[in-house]
Amino acid sequence: MSQLNLDRSKYTLEFEDNFSTLDLDLTKWFPYYLPQWKSRESAKAFYRLDGNHLNLTIEEDQKPWAPEHNGEIRVSNFQTGVFAGPVGSPIGQHRFKDDLLVQEEQETLAHYTPTFGLIELRAKAIRDPECLVAFWMIGFENDPADSAEICIMEIFSKEINNDGALVGVGVKSHHDPRTTEDFSKVSVNIDVCDWHTYSVEWGPETIAFYLDGICIKTVHQSIKYAMQLMLNIYEFSRNSGSGSYPKEFAVDWVRGHRLTNP
């Protein structure tokens, strides 16, 4: 599985969005960022669909999504599921601080929550010193221990230069004691603000990460429970006065494939 070049021939497509319409497909995406820790109203995504691409945006008048927990961070996010416990409980996806409690109950949704397969994104990063774009997977977390992350790509704009960029890939354990942290920032000599394809081949023993079909990292462990997709842009602060608005993360397509003959 950790071969140099990605072999898609052994996979069957089971999830795809080419963003080819002017309306978001709500049977595939839940356009809110971890709303259980604040509210859907504060966590709603800003985005633009032009019939060819998705542009996840940070708008000039957009407010921080949860300032009491996450400071000035503003975010627009699509995810393919949501799960949380009752209001006042600590049960919910991606509990990024130990003292988080559910503020708004959520209807459970599981639009696309695979276990193993090939997951891919074609997108452009953004040059802005305060922004981060990312495509990642988190455990659905109906069992609180099922909380690890597979990071398919994360790119801090401040880590883009004239010679290339750093692309974050790997596994983050979070609250899963069965998973070992294995995350790297891989130096690449491409313009990540142009179109590129980021892929993860997730098997029962290893997880391999690809950029434009070439393997850039292999993790020699796996995660063996359902995970959902997370696609987002963050802005950390407006203090630098950087750039014009809206700030946009352009996405061409997202695909998920299952192994044809497991």
C-alpha cells in the first residue's frame, strides 16, 4: 500500500461532489463547524458555488465562531456527519478542549462515514499569512474513544514561499489511547496555490498519503472505526491587516472510494 504511485484501479467510487451546481448538496454535506460546542448559527459556513467549484470563504464581517473557546478564530467548514450528546454533556466530536460541554443538541447525521478506503481532494491553497486550509477526517465518535484524526492535508499560508510549501499529513491521536501520534509537515517544491490532488489510502494496517498521486508519507498503524470528512478554511486573526476579503479556499472536487475486493 505504501507504493510510490497511487493505484486507483482497485477502488470503486462511492462518494463524489464536483460542485457542479449552484446549490449545496445537503445529502452530502453539513455546513457547520462542530456546532455542538457553540451553535449552528455561530458555526455556519460561508461559501460560494459558481457551478464549477466550491469556494469556502472567510468574510470581512464574519464573527469568531466560539471566542470563549477558540479566541479570534473564524472558520468556514463542511463536514459529512455530526454527533453529540445532550446539552451539558462532554460528549461530542473533536473535543479540542477538556472543559468543553455541549451547548446545543444536534440531530445525528452520517452522510458519509467510511471505514477504510481512498479519500481525495483537488483544491488550491491560499496565500494569506493568517489563514489555514485543511482536509481531514475525524472519528464519528459515538464511542468517545473513537476520536483520532487522519489529516489528508493542512497548509498554513505562512508556510508557503516562492520555492514551495509545507504540507501537513498524518495521524493525530487526540483522545484515542490506541493511536500513536504520527504527523509530519512535508516540504514540497510546488505552488500549492495552484490545483493539486491530495489523497489518503486508508487500509487496516497502514495509512499512506499522496500528493498528485505520489506517496509523501506512510503511517504504519491504522484507525479501525467510522470517520467523517472535514473540509475547511480558518483565519486566526485580523491584526495583521492581511489581504482582501473574501478569503477563499477553492475546491474542485471531493471523492471517496471503497476497496473493490476487500
